[in-house]
Amino acid sequence: MQDLKTNTCIAGPTPFSEQDRISPYPYWQCFETKNSKMICERGKYDPHEKVVMSVLVVSGTRNGELH
């Protein structure tokens, strides 16, 4: 919620463009839940952290394109 509030202080909503790819601000996209998924990819053991590291992957499909 805080990230979304940051954007409202500096700019109004606009369609995503190529110029937004270099923006320092997060750009939120919405996807239907039926077209979205989350998976956890198991990584390797990190001896410094003393845990198995993992990566949460969030993906969504819209208009046949994977994001």
C-alpha cells in the first residue's frame, strides 16, 4: 500500500510505455487471479545465512503475454 501511495504523490495513472521501463518508481500492473500464479523456487544452502535460500516467483498472463 505504501508503494502505491508514493506513486499518487508524484504522478497520476497513465498507460505503461517504453519510457516507464527506465523509471526509478515501481509500476504496478493488475492481473486477473485466474491468470496469475506464484511459485517458490528452491535454491541452495547459504552457509552464511545457515538456511536454504528460495525465490518467490510471481507471474501473470495478459493478452497472451507472460509478465
